Amino acid sequence: MNMRTFSTLLTATLLGGTLMAQGVITRMNAGQAHFYYDGDIQNVLDIAEAEAGVDTIILGGGTYNLNTDPNTTSDDLFIRSRIVLIGTGIHPDSSLAYNNNGRTEITGNQYCQVFFQPNSSGSEVHGVAFADGVDVDFGDTDLASTNVDSVKFSRCEFTGGFLLGNNQYGSQANDTYIHECLLTEISISYALNTIVRNSQVGAIYFVSAGQNTLFEYNILYGWGNVDLSGIQFEHNVFLSNSGANITVDGPSSYLNNVWVGNNSGFAVTFTGNVTSDSGNVIRYPLSGGGPLAAFPSTTVTSYTAFDFNSNYHLNPNLPSNVQSAGPYGGGDPWKDGSVPFNPHWKELTTPSGTENGTLQGVIIKASAQQD
């Protein structure tokens, strides 16, 4: 990291700590840094759209509320050009250095939406929490507006819907890559070549054969009878708070996954509709010291929701073909802390006043995520 970049990030962080609702927004383009202090993300995105090149936009810690007008139900956010959007991270403990502002949250209500539009193809989003049910959508009007390709989301949280198109009405998106994210629900919307890796996943909608949809090295929460189609599931962990048989019926592939129930009556039956299944392993209960427990750590207590304070390393006595299942597997495993790729402040302590005209005793500690 060169000194110009370090100075820019330091300035953004120090200024961000002075704002109550949200931190300063830094926009970087062609080696120049620009700072914005009113929390208006749309204004910064509009400026980025008007300038040539790919803008990097750094959001300070805090809450960026889309529902700013009490007379309206929502103020949507539109991303119309290729950008790299970086927040402070989604793990509360990993953003403590941002004083009271904490992690970067884009909030509003269930009517607020963030729309990626076709010219945003190639964008990246790192370390941002879309909170309070804010939806993230590809396209906003018709099928043509969903033509958003090669967008990457890393270490983000989606509390509302994440829609790669207009649900059952389709999508022209290609090559969406989702890595180390928290997903309440995702609608593939029949988009092509979607990959979800090393993430925590809730509901999945609207996939069909021939779309090359891949889910691998994830934890999938709250699964009962499964009839999904057109997905290749490899090295995932399926959690089901059940002590009975569940049926997997949809034409998808299930290879080397761990299926977790709550007692010895738990079982999984793959019907003839399933495209392929092999190497799948049954485990129960969820956690504890038993030889068949999925997670040795008793901190894992929920079949339906992820918890940052839980230890999701699998039981080491699993068969060799599934020892790498779950978010810690593969070539780019889940990183505890969910810190974005850019240098990140671990500690920032500043005095309340100056001494002899200077700030003394400032403590700054930084680290970078190891990708």
C-alpha cells in the first residue's frame, strides 16, 4: 500500500469518526481522492457515473439511511456505472475502531431497494451490510434492465431479498459471484452462471436446469423437504431441525454434502428426480461432544440462523470426502471477522482535545485481510 492510499484511508477514517450517523464517503478516481460529508451515497454514485473510469467508493462506518423523507415509503439507490464499493465490514467486533459508527449499514425499510443497472456490470461490493430488509436487485423495470454481468459481492450481509432479476419473470444477468456473504434469501431469477461460495444461506428461489448455478462450501439453514432444480450443490452443510426423514426431490446434483438433523431418526432420501447424488453424509445433533455431532463447539445452537459468536468448524472425524465441507473449505475459505480486502483499522483512539495545539497520544492500529 503506497503512502497516498494510506493517507487517504486515514483521513477518511478520522473524519468518519466525527459524524454521528455515518462516516465520510471517499471517492477515488484516476489517483485523486474526493470526500463527501453528508452521507448522500446517491450523489456520489451520480458523480462517479459522470466521470470516466472505474471509481472506488469507500463508505465510512455507520448508517446510511435510504428512507430520509418521512413523507415517502422509500428512496431507492441506483448504481448505474462500474464501481468498487467498500464498507468497514459486517462483523460488529471487527469494526469497533470506527468508534460509535461501527460497521457500514445501508438501511431504510422493506420498501427500500438498491438497484444495479446494466452499466454497473463488473462492479464489486465488499464489507457492506444491507440492513432493515433493504432489497438488492438487478434491474428495476423490464427484463433488459437486468442485463448486469460479472458483479462480485464479498463479505456482505443481505437481510432482505437479493434478486438477480425480477423473480419468476427472468434475468439477463451472467456470472454473478457471491463469496463469504450472509444471505437471508436469494432469487437467482433464472440468471446464468451464478456462483455462491463459502457463505451462509437461507432460502433459494427460481433456478432451473441449464443455468449452471453452483453452491459450494456453504451452510444452508432451515432445510426441510427439498425440491430445488438446476443447482449443483457440492461440499455444503444443510441444517434441518428434524429428527425424521426429509425428501430431496428436485432435479439438482448433491455431491459430498453434510446433512445435519437433531437426533438419530434423521435421514435423507433422494428421489429418482434428483440429477445425481453421491458422497452425502448424515450427522446429528447440531453440536456437542458426541462422535456424530456436526460441530464440536457448543456455541452452535441454531438450525435457522447464523451467529458471529459461533464456531462453525466441522467435526474433524467426518469422512475424508466431506472434511472440507462448509464455509472453511475450498481454496478461499471463510475468514473469521469478515474484514474487507482493503487495510482495516483495528484500533483508533483519539484524545478529546489538543495539548499545546496538537493531538497527542493518538493510537492507530491497522491490519489487512489475508486473501
